Amino acid sequence: MSFTRTVAEHRDAILAATTPLTPVRVSITDAWGRTTAEPVVATLGIPAFDNSAMDGYAVRAGDGAVPRTVVADIPAGVAPGASIGPGEAARIMTGAPLPVGADAIVPHEQTAEPFRDVAPGSVIHFDAAPTPGAHVRGRGDDVSVGDVVVAAGERLGALQRSAAVAAGAASVLVRPAPRVVVIASGDELVAPGEPVGPGQIPESNGLLLDGLARGADAVVTELIRVGDDPAVLRRVLARVEAYAPDAIVLTGGASVGAYEVVREVLEPTGVQFLTVAMQPGKPQGHGAIGGIPVFCLPGNPVSVAVSFEAFVRPALLQMQGRRDVLRPVVRLRVSNGWRTPPAREQFMPVAIDRSDPAAWTVRPATAGGSGSHRAGALALAEAWAVVPVSVDEVAAGDLVDVMLVT
């Protein structure tokens, strides 16, 4: 068997043909999971003013350990403006603005008086002399106005969105979520929940791709099931093309056998079908119809999952302008070895043993290995072990590259 491309060559060709989507400006509250199209720059400092890191007393450290007379009470949320002089203190709450003249906070636990009972006019006594700058959050000591809080090409997750809001962002320029149509082909397929007759199987690839697309911050707008009738597939594609989604992903019918309806319909349009040196997932197709990127994947579920990770996910992330489009890979030791196919890069579904936090190990998720039809193995897979073409066998104790997906 001769292969048209390696995995890397096919992915590179796909990415070279993938254009980022046009940016849109959205409210920061609606930006969850979106990718920044420009840096998010702070319009507020963090903190925006000098404030207290503790419930306690704002004081002048230079006054030493002498008792202080409380002259003000400063809760969080008030405007700055209070002041203290020599021998004075202000009762202050966490996050409240530091009064003029103060340069230290004494936590209430380091005083003799009950904190709740102290009011202006009270005298307080300290356990020790305060230290200049103690428990004071200086203005801009985290972020200054003009600093980049979130770089361009970053996903706005919980931490990034929170940081953007704290730095004053009300809206952000982002790439929209790619809209994906999934088409599963095959006369043998029945919809989930329908009775399964002789020679038939439930159509599971649609929901598989829906979940994988969600994980890539895309959205599947339609799940379509078609048989092996070329005329029906042509009508479906014409309807889908009319409303111009950002990508079309087809499963099944992409190989070289008979009844390969996807190949029969799309190859004459210029979509390229080829064999990639990988296992599973050898038959692949990629191109465009009406300017819409088209991905033609095999029909077996493990092949679909691997193909999505290797080719579709990176393209969807590139559409979003993501700086990193590949999954992170870690090197882990193998506890149970396996054979690899000749001349093909292998993606083995593996489970991770985390019993020793300092030395994780991996093993095949099931005894069936990386068989492309083993849909049940997907439920047990936490990662993919990626084995190079040059390796004939993976032995217990070997280190392998592991692509984490859960």
C-alpha cells in the first residue's frame, strides 16, 4: 500500500487552506469560549487604587507600636478620601481604599480589642509595631492601565474573561464559533433510538462529532443522515451550501470500495480523496464546495474520532484564530505494550493510571487496541498514544507521546 501523505502533511495542507473567520465585537458576558482577535488591553489598573488586603486598621507604620485612636471607619465600596494623622488609625475592611497618610494595615487579629466593637474614638493596642507596606495592595501592582491582559489568539475561558472584566473590558473583538454541518452516510444507519433491523447499526458518529465540535468551541447546526443514494446526497449538499456554514464534515463513503457515495459525489467537484499513513483513519478527503471547507472522514467511529483530532479540530481552531491549534502532548510510560501497524502512524486509545501522581502510566483502553470499529472503546479512552511510523512495537516501560483529550 502506498500512502499519499503523512499525517503532518495532510494536516499542513488543510491548515494552509483554512482562513480565520471575520472578527465580531461582543459583550464580555457573551464571549465565553471565543478567541480574541486582538489583545485585551487594561483600561483600569488592578487594583485601581491602594487598598487593604485584610480586615484591620490602616496606620502610619512610623508611629511604632503605640496605641492608636480610631478616627474613621472605612468599608469596601466607599470613595477614597479619608485621612489619618500621627497616632491615629482607621478601621478598614478588605478591599477598602487606604486613607491618606496610611502606609500599613494591622490585621484585627493582632490587636487587643474586639474588632466588631471598635468605633471612631476608640483606642486600640497592637501586639507589635507595624511594618511599612504590610497588607497593602498597591495601585496597579497586578496590572497597569495599558497592559495586555489577554493576548490575541487566546481562548476566553473562565480565568481570562474574569481578568478582562477586572481590567475594565466591557466588550471584546473575537472570532465567532464555526458553524458545522455533519452528514453521516450509509444505508445501514438508523437514527438513535429507532429500531435496529438486520444489517443495521445506530448512527453514532453524528453525536460523536457534535461533542467533539463543542469541545473545539464550534457548534454543529445540523446532524444529517443520508443513505447511499448519490442524488439524495447532492440535494442535501445543495441545500446546505445555500446557507453557507463554516464547515461541512461527512463520515462514511470516502474509501475506494463500491457504494462510496461521498467520494462519488464530491470527487468530481474537486474535493481530493487520498490515503494517509495513519491507523485508524487511512481514507481521507478534503476540499471545498462553494467556498465552504469540506472534510470527508471514514465511517468507523474510532477513525472518526482520530480524524477529527488530527485534522478537523486544528482547522476549526484556526478558523477561530487560535494561537495553538494542536493538543498538548506529554510523554508517559507504558504499562502494557502493543503491536503497531507497519508504515503507519498509530493513534491508540489509552487509559491513564494516575495512582502514582509522580509517574502516570498508560495502557490500551481495551484489549481490542485501536480497531477502527470499536465504538465501545471510546467510552474508556482518556487520551491517544501517538506512535511514529518508525516504531514496530510498543513495549511495557517505553515512553510514548500522549495526546490528552479529557
